[in-house]
Amino acid sequence: MDSPLVKTDGFVNIDEAETEFTFYDSNAFERAKLELSDDRRIVFSYTTAYDKAEDVWRIQFNRQDSVTHHEIRFATVYLSGKGVTPLIAYDE
């Protein structure tokens, strides 16, 4: 398996969010989705995790393979606790 591509600059989310994110709303997901540009239309599902010690959100976006119909990961967006994007890892 090839290692993912990593993006470390040129992000949309460069300013802090006006509200805090919680697991009970979709604010972190919606903010992270802004980083996907045209790829956001192919989101099949996503998972969200928060590391309280590091104050970092991880939003993993998945899509469905058109041939096998298996769900595959294609982008993982990391957000600071304030909603600023420091890193995106792509699987392709």
C-alpha cells in the first residue's frame, strides 16, 4: 500500500471558528468538508474523532468504490480545536 499524500498549506480554514465544536453537531464535519473542494460531492460517509489532550479533530472522509461498492477512505482532515486546518492526508 502506498503512503498517503500529505498537504500542509493552502487551506481554506485559516481563521478560527466562531463557535466550539462538539460531537452533538456537525460543525467540525462541515468545516473540514470545505477543504475538499470538488471532492466533497463524492463523500459517502465520514467518521469524527477528537483528541482532547492535543486539542485536535480528525475527520475522515470515505467514498464508495464504483466497481466493488466497498467503502474506502480518501481524505483525512485535521482541525485544531479552534477549527484551523494544519494538515490533510489523502489516500490517493
